[in-house]
Amino acid sequence: MDIEEGTPPQRLRALPSRLTNQAALAANRIVDQALAEAGVRRYHYALLAASEEYGPASQAALGRRTGIDRSDMVATVNDLAERRLVERAPDPEDRRRNTVSITAAGRQELTRLDRLLAAAQDAFLAPLGQADRRTLTDLLTRLVDHHRGEQG
Amino acid sequence: MDIEEGTPPQRLRALPSRLTNQAALAANRIVDQALAEAGVRRYHYALLAASEEYGPASQAALGRRTGIDRSDMVATVNDLAERRLVERAPDPEDRRRNTVSITAAGRQELTRLDRLLAAAQDAFLAPLGQADRRTLTDLLTRLVDHHRGEQG
DNA sequence: CACCAACGTTGGCTAGACCAACGATATGAG
DNA sequence: CTCATATCGTTGGTCTAGCCAACGTTGGTG
């Protein structure tokens, strides 16, 4: 009957916070689906990436890098350690800490995930050309940097 | 005292899907806090806005407008009807339907929420000038439009 | 030594976004 | 007119991300 019955009200359509949220929803759907093919979730990728780029580090430090809460980090490391993608070992220099290190298999998996993720980004950004993609990334980076560490 | 220990790995920092998600996190935090002052959540605002802009409509139609699931719509209408911000009445022309209409008090509340939300948007977009805000809104709109109705 | 901070871990909470199924009602095909 | 199909509101789930509080252990400092 009514054409375009799915059009949101103007108030919502113009709301930057909602646009951002809706875009994030779409992005997460695409990314989650891509990662699911490899049997992992976003937290797993984030941890592997941080572990690869910064080398062996404590769970707390990795949490600060990735924004993953200490409590969620426990389960994430559990998962990846079970699959031998990272190793968890007590830090002899500070016995409160676990040292988490990425394994060779972890690096390999990370490379595979990088490819899946690149395709996902492309699907997400499909309607935008290269210049627009750069602009968007720049604007979002400025927003995220501004709000980093505010209360999250 | 490591400097900038919270810096995310490059892989994550450059990932548009993650940037979008982090921005949405910040936006939602700010918006939720603003709405909480008025004792409402995002769903409530969305429903009031749709109800005001499109007039009396069925719950299902409002759900399509706002992206709120039918099942979640029930509770949302319950909440607002309890506070007399909307009215729910059986539709005599189609007895499957409930007609939801915004009340005078609902319009008043909506105006109040509009103000709170405008301030929240400003806080969210603080680091961007007017031109950048328009650019961001445009880019996000194109993304959201492209992905609308894909599987959400 | 006494404190306080940081660590990993357990356990819990919330909201948002979903899905499946039901009975009641409308609609459309034949 | 009948039968199949679709829609509506509603109930009752599920899942996950993002949180927070508290605990015992350990480290560092006064």
C-alpha cells in the first residue's frame, strides 16, 4: 500500500548520533558475518591484532589497547589460547600478570582475518569512492579521538 | 607510566567499521545520558518522533518507521501509554491493529527531548565545524541508505 | 611494616537487536 | 464461499557487547 513505508521520521533521519549508530549496526553485521566464517568474533580479532603489533603484553595492557574490559579479556584469551593462537604464561617479573603472546599459528590466522576484514570493509563502504572513504575515516577518527577515555 | 598506553593497534585504528562503532559508542553514551535525565530511552524518543510526524498509526507501521522490532514495540508503547504520552486504541477498521497516537503531553515531552537531544548532538560533534558535520551526515546517510533493509 | 594500586578472575547486570510461535483477523485466489 | 496466505499484537525467549563490583594475590611506597 503505502510506498516507502519504511522511511524514518525526519527527526531520526537527520540525527547524527542515530546515523552513526545505524551505520555501526550495518558495519557490525557485515564484519561479524565475515569473522563468523573463520569462527571468531570481533574481540578475538582485536586481541590478535594488538598482540601482533605490540608483542607480549599483560592482559590488562591489551585491554587498554583494544578497549576490551579486563573481565571480558579473560574469556577472549581463554578462547584463543585453547586454539593455540596465543599463549598465556605467568610473568616471572611481576607475578600478578599473565604475559600473552601471539603464536605462529596466530599470526597466520591474523593474516587470514585481515583478508576477510578487508572484504567486509569494502562491502560496508560500497557506496563511497576512495576520497569519500578517506574523508569519513578522518572525520570519525577526530570524533573518536575526542571522546576517547571520556568514561568508557 | 608508559606514554599513551591506550593507543589501539594500527589495524584497529584504521578500520572504518571499528571507527564507526567507537563513534556510535560515544554517541550513544552521550545521548542515553541526556535522555536518562528525562527518564526515557532511545526507543521512547523514536516512537514519539514517529508518532508525531506521521500521525496515528499501527504499532507495526511505527516499527517499520523506527526500526523497532514488533515485539520490542509492545513494551515501548506500554511505557509511553502508562505515562499518557501516547494513546493505544483498537483500530475499528482493522481489528488486528492498535492505533497509536501521540497526546498533547506527548508533544510537549517530545519538544523537551528535542532540546536535550540537540545538546547531545552538539557534544558528540564537538570537534567538528559546521561544514564537517554536514559532510559526516551526508556520508553516513549514504551508507545507511545503501544498507537499509539488507537484513535488519 | 602498613597502605594503596594493579592484576587476573568470577559473577553479575543492562539494553539493544533479534527470532519463533501463537491466536485473531484480513485479504486474495480459485 | 472457501481455503490459503499474510499481517497484527503479544509472549517469551536468545545473544552479545559493554559495563561494574568484589575478591585474593602481588607489587610498590611511605
